[in-house]
Amino acid sequence: MANEKTANILNRHVANWNVLFVKLHNYHWYVKGENFFKLHEKFEELYNEAAGHIDELAERLLTLKGEPVATMKQYLEIATIDEAQGERASDDMVRTLAGDLEKLSMELNDDIDVLEELEDQATADMLIAVRQSVEKHHWMLRSFLGEK
């Protein structure tokens, strides 16, 4: 059976990525304006990447003989990322998404430290790879908004 801390960490990330997956579809479908083509494509890239993270995180938990959360109700109860709130302006979508990625990055940093303390280097390494991608996308979205 998976260590309880490890299971909680992995399930929170499964939940966050599922909420983000749905949010990114929302943004993909509802984005409008002069940046439509760029953002429509970017949101699709991000939800495809999110799907990969979901599968990898859940399968890691199963490998450790844990049980990944697997319902929308569970995702919404556990996630620290909020659902889309009806953002309609493309800049609001990007700004919200950048905030979500910043939050994920901070959580990943903390979770990697916990996993290393638990001597679960394999799971920590997996989250390090996820963090690298999250940080890159966060930088790109901030740059799109003209932020540092």
C-alpha cells in the first residue's frame, strides 16, 4: 500500500490536473478575439499534456498499490485549482491559467521535498519533470501577458 502522504500528494495532483483539463477545454472552446488562433492551439496543447500527467500520476499511485481518485466529485473536493468561472476575455483566461500554474509549481516544490524526505525518489523525479513543464508554460503565459 502506498504511503499515506504519497497517496495524498498524488491524488491531489490527479485532481488538480483533471480540473485543469476541463478548464482548458472550456477556454479552448470559448476563446475569442484577435488571439483566437494562438490561444485555441495553446489550450489544446495544454489539455493534451494534462491528460498525460493525469495518466502518469494515477498509474504511479496504482504501482504503489494506492487508489487514484477517479470521479469529478472527488476531483472537486480535493483539488486546489478552481474550475473555470466563466472567464470570457482571453487575457482573463491566460491570467487565471498563469495563476493556476504558479500555484501548481509551488505545490510541486513542497511535494518534491516531502517525497525526498520519504526517500521516494522515483515519485519525486516524476514530479520534478512535471514541475519543469509547468514552470515553462507559466513563463510563456506571463510573457504573453507582457509580465516578467
